[in-house]
Amino acid sequence: MTISLPNTVSGLPSGPYKPRGGKLRPSQVITTFGPGAVVDLPDESIMVAGIDTWPRGQRIQEPRLEKALGVEEFYAPSIKKSGGDLPCVRFPEYRICSNAGCNLFSRRKKCPECENDTYPARLIVICPAGHADDFPWSWWVHRKGRCTGSQKLRLINQKRTAALADLVVKCETCKQSRTLSGALGPKALEDFTCSGKRPWLIGTTGENCSEKVRSVLRGASNVYFSSTLSALSIPPWSDPIQSALNDHWHTLRSLSEAVQRAVIEDSPDFAGFRVENVMRAIRERLTGTVTMDSLQKDEFLAFRNPGSGIATQDFQIKSESVPAPFQSRIAQVVLASRLREVCALQGFTRIDPPDTENNDANTSNQALVPIALTPQNWLPAIENRGEGIFIELTLNEVRAWERTPAVQERIHRLNLAYAAWREQRGLSPAQALLPRVVMAHTLAHLLIRQLSLECGYSSSSLRERIYAGNDMCGLLIYTASADSDGSLGGLVQQGRRDRFNATMQALLESAQWCSSDPLCMEHDPHLTGKLNGAACHACSLVAETSCVLANRFLDRALVFDLPGMSGTGYFA
């Protein structure tokens, strides 16, 4: 997918140049560089525009996810060959002359004084409400008084160090100057009012905002956190009848039942099905509600009952025997040789990641930043196919393990930290975390890291789905990825009995120690405020796109007893 930048954007003067476009994969547009995200191109910095202006790509059907999100359709981001480039706007607007003897601030591609190329300014400001704007360069340098004339700002590099303190913003008109020391500090813009700008929503003006702004580097990781929801295509939604309905659903859903029946009888696409069965499938789509809890529950039940082997175009699973050493703790292992996942983007946040424990936009009190100027009946999504390994843990053993005092004390410290974390961000109190959620989540991370060593996949091409509630406990590691690394094959082979036994043994052995111990295993989340127990980058964390809980709620002490501790590990 290519991204192009118009010569005139948001009222800026056009320049004598044609910017070079960049390329993004469709999966990146959904997860990392969606509407409101800053993207660095070879000679430009841009922000992806809202979906109001997007050319739509291929239609994607997933009835369960459509109902959960309250939309009618999903569309993939359009690629250049089929629908044109993804629209974007220049951001930030301020640029700096690349001539070391000039360094003039302007809003042009070419410096108005020396005609040299300019580059985007490094600093921007954002706020928790999602607004984004240029760093207030004039306000920063003129703190002691207004400029006496027409301001002319330059960025002077004193070339002593690479720190911000070595950069000086100077107004050539009034001779005021100020270094950028402390420009990224928490109180740097304490007296500055948020402009309320939303550059990605073309045509909007600044709205009133009382949030405190924060200055950041334009490429900082906290500038953009996408909020995505995904669902697997499971029976009956992956049945051939439902697949046939996908191609006609845009038309059939608005017709009366009598007309629907007539269309089905005349269409050759439904020739192989009984009319009554098709009508029943249509009624199932039109009635009922779907929530995120029911999405997960339905998927868990689909994996839990593989029978003799369920096989559809989008979902094929088969039961595998559990290795003898783990038969008391693991109820079953299910190999999924065929999976289809649909992942949709519903909004984003800045500064802090979305409320991953309750990421249903219809019920969470955390406001997501909109990706469209006006409400749309569709959302951008991607369709991925792959394979996976499903592991169901023995529920009775999990319940007995959760009742032990050592586990209760361990999870209590994490729940205290979680309650304080939500209170600091103005989020409503959440239900206490179940030990099985943290244990299953940590086990999934350890499996991803171990499988990446044994089957050749990079850890970023493996993903997790956690099924942990009052009456279920399981996890899925899968390779639903649009990239070539996600279609290599071979993950299912690692779920075979002998290989899975070796993988689990190696996993538990490596979980006992971390190169950051004893700091890692002695970490107390209640004291530090971090939402992890014994977990860090050296032992448990994975790529953000692989994790459904933003690398939070991890503790390897709940998987296996750590040195000096006893009674906390489920597999102890």
C-alpha cells in the first residue's frame, strides 16, 4: 500500500515539489499507523487522515464482529492498484531549514530565505483527549514577553552534546532565546492550553479542551495506541452457507423475507443448499446480540469440542493427546490447521494504551478518539489466515490452585496496583483480576517466546488469544498474519505430543530464571505501580501486536515456582 501527500494540505501553501510516498502494509494501517498516527516518510512527516476520506478496498464479512461493534460492514484499506492512495495531511506543520547556517523555522518544503530543503520539527504536543498540534515554538521562546515585531525563529545547535539542552530556539527579531532543556518534562507546558486540534479529521476546527498537553517526540511510542477488536470465523459462521451469504449480504439484509426467498431460489450461488436452511441462516444473522464476552465464549466452545475433526473453509481443528507429565494440568490440546481472523480498528488513544480489560467501546468508560469526522456504518479491517495451537487447562485444577493462600496473596498485590492505575486515569473500578487470567496470559507469552526458538517463527508473527473467565480457562497461540512470515506453516507440528512435551519442559525450565533476577522475580507491582509481577523484557514480554493485553498482567511466578517461593506456580 502506498501513501501519498497532496501538495496543498490544511490550507498550507503549495511548494515546488512532489513528495515521495511511502509504503505501509494493510496490517500496519489497522494496528500501528491508522487515522491519527504520525508516519515518517523519506522526506516528510504526515498523519493518516480519517476514514471519511478513505477509498474503500475489499469488503470483509464477519457477522459476529459486525454485531459486536454495531456496524454493517468492514472494508480493507485500499491498495493503490484498486482504489488509490491512503489520504493524509502534513504533520507537524513547522519545518526547519537543513542549512546549518540558516536553521529558519517555516512551513514550507523549501526555506524561504536560502531555498534549501527543510525537515519536519522533532517535537509535537498531544493530550489524553487525542488532540495533536505543533510544539508551541513561539510561546516557548517568548515566555518573558511578546515579540516586538514580526517574529523570525531559528533553531541553533550549539554542537556540544546531542541533548535537547544543546538546542536553542532564538527569535531574530526581539533577540529572545531559550534552550529546549526540559521541553519534554512533565511540567514543561503546564501553563499552555490545549488547542483542541484534530488534524486527521480534515475540515475540523479546534474544539474546547481542558486536558493538560504533553510535549513528545513526533515518533514517540505513546503518540498513538490503536484500539482493535478481532474475531475468529467459527461454525456456524464459517459454514458454506454463511460463506455464500457473504457475497450477497449487502443486498439481502434490506429485503423482505419473501423477496429474500425469491432471490435465493433464483441465484446459482445457493443452488447446492436447501432454501429453508439458507433462510434460517439469514434469521440468525439478523437477530440476537453479540458482546465481546460472547465472542470469546463462542470461540472457546468451538475449540473445546473438536469431535472427530471440524473442517470448513475457515476453521479446521483436530484433538491431540496431552503429554503424560501434563495430563493433570492440561485438559486437552487442539491443533487448528486452518484459521481465519478478522481484525477491525474502532479508534485509538494517546499517552496511555486503551483499557484492554474492557476494550468494548460500547461498555467501556474510556473514551476512544474517533477515526471519522461523522459516524460511519463501516470500519477498516483486515482478514488474516493461519494456524494455531489451542490449550485448555483443567478447570477443577485451576480452581483448586486459585484458592491457595500463596496465589491469593500474589494476585492481591497486582489487584491493588491495578485499582490504583485505573483511579489515576479516571477509569471506573474494574472487577478484580482472576489468577487464571494472569497465569494463562503469562503462559501464552512464554509459549510464544519458546515456539519462536523452536519452529523458526519470529515472536512478532505469533499472537495470543486468552480465554479465561468464571467457567473457562484456555489460550490460543496462532499465526494469523498477512505477512509471509505468518504463512510458513509448521506451528501445528509443534503441537504434536512429543514436540509439545519438549516445548513445555523447556518453557518451564526457562521460566524459573531471568537474566534480570533477582530484580525481576522480587518486583512488587503494588510498590512500583507497574501492572506486572515477575515479568520483564528479558523473560516474558513480547511484541505489542502479539499481545491482547498490552504486555500487562504477567507474572511467571504463577506459572512455575520461582527460587525462594513455593505454592504459587500452577505447574509447580
